[in-house]
Amino acid sequence: MEKELREHFGDLLDEDTFELLVRYAKGGKVDFEESFRVEGIVIEVGDVLKIRRGDEIYDVPLECCKDRFELGYLVRVKSKVVRSENDFEVVGDVSRTVQGVFLGKNGSRFALAVGKSVWNCVGNVECDRGDLVEVRGFNQGEKFFVLSYRKLGKTEVERLWTKIEEVIPLKLVNLRGRVSGLSGEKTVKGKRMAIIHISDESGRIRVVLFGENAELYRDLDIGDWIELYNCYARIGYDGEIEVVCDDGLAIKVF
């Protein structure tokens, strides 16, 4: 049966569809609504397996094989409920461990200075500015998702910022300054946006905050210190240079 189906369809079917077709041909019950496939990183193992793929988290009940899953491993799951080893594939460990200096956080995201760069991290950590920490996690897109961490001590925060007068369009920048203008907020294509201005000793610049970063807007007052990490500089609608903080991270410094 399987040989005939393979000869007939060749490489036109993926393995999941092929298995369903074989089951159907043998008279088995096939519930196509239960067909499911997700590839991502394991972030929690218990009665439910939690898999992160980008900003999405999938919950898959485990009825067996809990000992086969470990945090930080890339897995492929092809059933809404794991009942046997046929329902998943463990690819391998994709996590890494790094040391850095905690700079500050905005909600569940925080900035970590790793060498001369700043990482945009996601995870619940209880740290103070200047804490030297070791974090274990994994990269997906522009973010580093933290699985575990431990504090190693305290250290000085090195200079990581660009002066406003030195901002060049089409570059990623880290900026630090005082809020010198609050220009309003609105929703654009379902995404929250807020506009502020910040100033340092060298100049003043417009900052466009999106998404989670825009949520900071209502907590800001004129004169507050703010830091922006991995934000994008561009030419604005009026021909002036502005900084867009979407995938980057905005932090209010207390």
C-alpha cells in the first residue's frame, strides 16, 4: 500500500500528508481538523509543552515522552496532543549562554550590553542597572529569549550611546537623553504609535515609538531620562532626521 502511494505521488506530498493518506487508504479514521504542525523552541515542559515560534507560543498537551523534551531545544510537533514518539521530532539544542550588563527593562523586555553591542532580550528577570548577569537563551529574529539567568556581581555601564548630532540615517543607533517634547499618540494600522523628542548636550531629535515601546509614552514627563537601543534612524516626512523605535527598545531611566 505505502509503496504504491509513494510511486503514484512521488515527492508531491510531505510526510505528514502521506501518513494521513496511508491511514485513510487503510480504512482508518482521519480527522483533518486535528492535523497540526509547528516548529519552534521548547520554553516549558510539564503536562503541557510550551513552544515558542517568534512572538507566538503554542501549548501542546503531553500524554507521554516528557523526558524527551528540554528547554532550548528545537522541536517539530505534528499533533495537537503528543501521544507517541511519532508525534514529534527533536532536532537539537539551539540555546547559548552569554554574559552581559543589565541596562534596564520595559515590561518583559530588557537591554543587555554584551561587549560593544546591546541585545534586545525577552524574559522575566529581577535585576538592577549595572548587574553583571549570565543568561541562557536563544535567538529568534532580532530578539534573544531568556530561559534562565544568574547574577554574577556588579560592574560599570560603559558608554554605548551615539550623540544626537552624530546620528546618520539608515543606521541602528543607541541614544540617551532627556525627554524634551511629547507630541501625541495614535493607532496606525492596528499598532500603537507615539511621538516624543529627546535632547542631549549635542542636539534634539524626534523619536517615533511603536508597539510595546509606545506604551511608555504615558509614563513620561518632560525632563525624564530615556535610553533607546537598536533603533533605526531615517529621514522623516519633513526632511528632518528621526529615530524609529519598533524592533528596538526604549527604557525610562530612574
